[in-house]
Amino acid sequence: MFFVTYLRRELQHRLRQAIVIALGLAVGIGLVVTVTAASAGVRQAQAAVLKALYGVGTDIVITTAAPAPPKPGSPGAGKYQQTFTPGQKPQNVSELGLPPGLGLLGSSSVPKVARLGGVAAAAGGLTLANTTLTIPSIAQEQSGHLPANATGSTITVDGVDLAHAGLGPFASATIRSGRSFTAADADRDVAVVDSGYATASKLTTGSAIDIAGHAFTIIGITLQPQGGGSADAYIPLARAQALARFQASDLDGKVDAIYVKAASAAAIPAVQNEVAALLPGATVTSSASLAGAVSGSLASAASLAEDLGRWLAVAALVAAFTIASLLTMAAVARRVREFGTLKALGWRSPRIVAQLLGESAVIGVAGAAAGVALGFAGTALVQALAPELSAAVANNPGSAPPQNVSLNPGSGGIQHHIAPGALHTVPVHLTAPVTLTAITVAVALAIAGGLIAGSAGGWRAARLRPAEALGRIG
Amino acid sequence: MYALTGVTRTFRKHSGTIAAVQDIDLVIGDGEWLAIQGRTGHGKTTLLNLLGGLDRPTSGTITLNGHDLTAMSENQITRIRAATIGFIFQTFNLIPTLTAAENVQAALIPLHIAAAERRERTAAALDSVGLLDRARHLPSELSGGQQQRLGIARALAKQPVVLLADEPTGNLDEDTRDEIITLLENLRHQNKLTVVLVTHDTSLAYRAPRVGIMRNGRLSIRQDHDRATT
């Protein structure tokens, strides 16, 4: 009880100094909370972008780059070119094919990957592009009055392995209306379309869309999470394999992406190595490695939060601890006679140090409370003032640059490209969530700071010889 | 009983080694009142610090009731100080943030006695110096004489066997000085205390039956009969 009385009286007596020390700690702690929250927010945003790109539960994506096609005019070059000859009437063309630069893997690789150690599940998928063109008639070409659709329009189409619909990009989609796929849909011409595409194209459930010249009935509209939108339409994998064309062949027994769920996060690197050994030449991308490929202001913010923010917080903490320690030591210097007197009265050094540590701990707790409040204010400020961030992510990770991909190269009038590895930019709203862990760490840091300051002062007090302490003043 | 044998305390300064106390042999009996007189800088306070275990001699031994203070650990000396030795300081050395009662209680904390007994002893000590009605006052609310009386109460609350007083009236006016010394004499009789009082004030020193004169770190003792013959 005397301990508390003495402690209370001392803090009341040195209230202004105690407030200065507590505020110093609070600023440091507030910065740590703010930076930690901003950093967590950036990580969450990054994770959301990657999750949308990969799909819920997907840890690794296996793709392969397309082999470089021969140059135009060389033997076999025709297989890589599609040429349409204008006729007397305009022609409508709907082609489902691979995005340029993305190569094919055998479907038989999927069960092999699934059997690898550390793999929980694997599913194949086809990331495709459906291009719709109107080939103008000879008369239109000659007159220069090309139809509006002559430059073509492309939608992205994903073939979904219905046996493993929980893996891959479709897994992160939420059905907003209609229904999702069932096993019975495997060989049907049914599609689930993205809400953004549906709105833009005025599509509803029950409508039909043209994919590879086939009318697919829309059974559901999905809402993609933030950063999503990797496909405009999802169709059963078997139908995609049957309808898509690559080098004049269908894609039966082929996939262009294998989605892998690892048994645990720790197993991911080992699985990556196993896959690399099983499928030499394939590109094995994990969310961690893809995170490095995310660019744009989100990446800049992540870098800022990780590097500058972290060091700023560390510097602020060190400064706060140092100031608190110096002020406490200065306070001890002013109380030399008091401590000398206590030693003369029979107080042992640990008791005096404990008294000092008690005072410092109370200041630390006050600093922690104020620091957490400052942290909440800081995060609110970050959320209010932070500009809208954007993340630029690759459309088809693992694809090769396109070469000689064009439609009707002879006329030079109609060309359509989807650049592989092209980036799509996703707007990201930065939040700065203050977690219980961050608060706990902040409180612990503040109390530790107080105790470090108290220890510095206590060490000085403990070293004082009573005669010296009494003589220095008297 | 104190017994000092060949006690020397030197300090290293920039100019060389200075002997504050040199080769002192001294015995102080139980219940004795010894005044140590001398000019400033001749080693009075250093000797008092050595007696109180606040400092250690460079050479020689000091025993208190058979316990060799020079051979004890810091913790052991601290325990002796807590239970046996009371200090009175020239500048009172009260804790400014604590009340009069709490200042007295501060001396009882190292004894680890129950709170109720601590309160009783505190009240008795304050009563013995006439400050019971000022128990809740801060030192800054007391006069110089009252502050020194509080210092005496704090020294006596632990019921020590030795009272070491370093210029206890140095900061007080003449009337208050007499009041404090009279109080000390009475308390010494009541509590059968051994008192060592350091002062530069000759009139005050000669109220003690035995006076030691410190000069250049050396001590010479004069008894009552010596003074009678000089």
C-alpha cells in the first residue's frame, strides 16, 4: 500500500514530466499502430487482389508458355494464322481460342499433380478468349464503310472443372442471381457470366451468349470480388475443350492452367519444386511469387508501408524510448538525495528500483492508452486521406509474349490482339484495420518502453552509494 | 557498542589521494553521547558515514555490537541500518511528496512490519516530537524546526540503538536549535540511545559528556574531566 501511495504522490508531484514522457511514448506507439494498420490494410488489399486472381483456396497455378511460332512465310506458319477472305456478304465469326502466348498442358498432368506430396487438390482449367468479328463484304471493304464490329470484340472465357469448382478463379465468384454449375452441367451449353459483363451487355439469367458459334444459356450471374474479373464468362471445362481451337485442333484432353491447393502453407515451396520436376518448362506461380509481380500504386503503397513505414515506426519508437529514458534518468538525478536518504533508512536498491519501475510502468500504461487512441486517430486519417490505390496484375501469368498473332494479316485492316501477360488494373480501396494483436503489441511496447526508461533510471539509482548520494547535495 | 580500529578513509581526487579520516581508534559505549566537533572539511561527516555503514573504510575495522561492518555485504549493512541505526540530517532530507506520517512510515518499510503496527509506531514517534497534529502535512507545510523534529521522529520510529546526527541544528535559528537539542537529550534518556552528533558548533558539542575533535582526518577525544581541567 505504501508502494502505491508513494508512487501516486511522486507522479502527482511530477505530473508535467510524466505527461511529457507518456506523450512521447504515445506518439511512438501511435505511429506503430498506424503503420501496422496501414501495412495490414495494404496486405489485405494485396491478398484480395491475388485471391480474386487465383480463386479462394488456390495456392499455386501451373501454366506454360506457348512455343514461339515460326515467322510468317516459313513452313508451318499457316497453322498460327487465321485468314478470312471477304465474300459478297459480311461474315460473322465467333472463335474460342487460347489467349496469345499461353501454352497447353495435358489433362493427364492434373491427377499426377494431385498425387504429389503436400498437394491437397488439383484442378485443370482453360483460360480462353472468345473473339467475335464481322468480316466485311468485298463491297464494304472497297467502299471503306466497315461494319461497326469489324475490329472485333473479345470476352474472356474460363473453362471450369466442375469436379473441382472450389479451385481456380471461379471459386472466388459469388452467385448474385440464378445458380452455379452442377455436375449435370458438364456437357451442356450453359454459362455463368460476370455481373459487370452482364450489365454492360444487358444480359440476365436465361439469356444466351455466343461462344464459338454456340448459344450458351446463362444460368447465373456472378459478382467478382475486388480485383477479380479475370473472366467474363465461365463454361464447363469439357465444353471449352471441345469448342476451343488451337492451331486448327480442338483442346480435348488439354488445359492451360492447373490450380493447386497445398496441404498447408508450409508445403507450398516443396510443392513448387515437385511440380517443377514433374513438369519441366512449366511456369509455377504461387501467390507469394505473384505478389512480387503486382505493380501499380498498391505495390508502391505496400513497399512504402513495408519499408519506410516500418523504419519510421522503429525510429519513432527508439526516439520515444530514448527520450523517456533520458527524462527518467534526469528525474533520478534530481532525486539523488531522496534515494540516498531511502538507502540510509535501510531501503535496499531493488526496492528503490521497483518503486521507479512502478512509476515508469504507470507512465507506460498511460502512454499505451494515449498511443492506441492516437493510433486509431492516425488510421482514421489514413483511411480518410489515402488516395484510391490501384493494382496492376497480369492477365495470364506464365504466358509468353505474342508473336504474329493477327486476324486477316493480308488485308491489314482487321487485327485483334490480347497481349499475354498484359496487365489489368484493379482499383483498391485502402483500409487500415487496427487489430487486437496490434493493440496488444502496442500496449506491450509502451509498457516495455516505460520499463526500459525506468530500468535506466533504476540502474543509476541502484549504483548510487548512499554516502555519495547524500554528500552530493548536502 | 562501537569499536573502531585503525580506520582510514581516503578519496582519490585529481590532485592525488586525500585522507578524509586517518587511523582512528575509538570505542563508543552503549548509551553514550559522543559529540564530534571540527571545522568543515576535516572529516566529521565521513566518520559519521562510516559509523552508519553509508561508506566503507579504506582500511581498518568497525564493529557494532560485535558485528564487523567492514566485512559485511551491502545487503547485510542495509539490514543493520534499517533496524539499528537512525539518521538525522542537517537538511532534514524529508521526502517532499510524502506527508509527515508517510515520511515516518518510510523508515519502517524495510522492517516489514504489519501496517497496523507501522501506524502505531508512526503515531507514537510523531507524538514524541509533538507533531501528531501535523501528521497529514507535507514537509513544505512545516517550519524548519518542525521539519527537523519530523526527521527525529523518522529516526526514532524504528526504535534504533544508535542515533547518528549530522549537524542537526545547522539550518535552524538559535531558539529552535536549543529546542531540538533538548528534545534529543530527552529522547536519548528515554530510549537509552547511543548518540553520535557531528557539529561545528562548540557550545552544542560541549553539551555532550564526551567530545571528539576532528582535525585533518584525525580524532582526539576529550572527556568531561579534561574539559574541567582546561
